[in-house]
Amino acid sequence: MENTEARSTDRTVYVKTIAVIDLPREVRDQAAGLEQLYAVHDSQGQQLALVGDRKLAFLLAREHDYAPVMVH
């Protein structure tokens, strides 16, 4: 059984570098010449955001009361 209480209180998100070339064409077309993007995922693996700048990924997470952690 899933522990929904622990899931709802876990405010950690994970920021991961994504190579633009590995993304679907629709996303690559919107990447404006960038070689990498930053994906923000919750503790369950759900992608919450995809942005072009590491600082922006961390800023967005903090603005929404999440604690961002970089994944290598």
C-alpha cells in the first residue's frame, strides 16, 4: 500500500540535466538552440517542469516550496 501521507509531505524535487537531442522533436524545436535542458521531478518520478537554465529550475522549485537537489 502506498504511503500517501509521506508522499504529500515530501517536498524534495530532483533536478536532472537532459540532452535536447534525446527529447521528442516537438520539444527539440522549442529548445531554441540549447544543447541541454533541466527537468524537475518529484520524489515519485513525475516530471514537474522542463526549463532551459539550472538556476531557473532551482528558483521555480523554491518558489513552489520545494527543496531542489541536483541529480548527477
